[in-house]
Amino acid sequence: MPQIKSAIKRVKTAEKANLRNNSQRSAMRSAIKDFETVVANNGDNKEASYKNAARAIDMAKSKGLIKANKAARDKSRLSKKLK
């Protein structure tokens, strides 16, 4: 554990950021998996599930969790599965 006050604060801040980032990344992955299962089962709500997954990807991109190229690649793959 650090001794300096600013270093202690950075440790606390980093822990909060890690928790927030992990939960957002997990939510994105869950939305993508939900969409893929709907497509695999030929479900009725493909469009809604796609919108949900695309929104999760865009949110992760805007927060800096994933890069822009990965977001575009993932959305492209999802739209390909939608058609």
C-alpha cells in the first residue's frame, strides 16, 4: 500500500474505474451474446436485440473501453448476421 496521499487516492480511483470498466465491458459482451442466441434460435426480436447490442458497443467505444475499429468491426459482423 502506498504511503503518499496522492498515491493512495490513485489506488482508490483506479479500483473504482476498473469496476466500472469491467461491468460495462461485461454488459457489452452479454448484449452481443444475447443477439447471437436470438439469431441462432431465429427469434422474433432480432431488430431490438441488434439495436441493444449496437448501442452497447457504441457506449463502450465512447467510454474508451474498445477502439473505434473494433467497434466498427463488431457492428459490421452483427449486421451481417442480422441479414
